[in-house]
Amino acid sequence: MTIEIKFEKPFAKKPQIFLSVTQIDSDKEYNLRYNVEAISISRDRFTIKVRTWADSKIFSISGYWLATTQ
């Protein structure tokens, strides 16, 4: 799954992106495997990529992001 985030105002330079997972709803009968990463980062947008593998089953995942140049 990918989610594109567009900044309200473009940054002066490419920002650093920090991601935080705050909630996961998964199937307890299977191992929990997931990866969340920021990709395609530019001054005006980035994409959050969430993936699972093997037999993992995630019903929902929530989190926060922060973009900064400092």
C-alpha cells in the first residue's frame, strides 16, 4: 500500500521524514511482519509505503509523520 503526502507549502530543500506507527490491528493467529518507509521524498511531497510479507495479516495500521529540514 502507498499513500502520497503533499505538503501545503514546499520546503526550501528536501526534508527529512520521520514516521511513527501508533496502532496495528492484526490477526493473532499469524506472525506480525511489516515495514513502513518514506520513499520518493522531494521538496513538495513524499510517499509512505507500507508492506507485509509471508502470512502476516494486518487489518489496519495508523501512525504519524513529521517532515523537517532542521
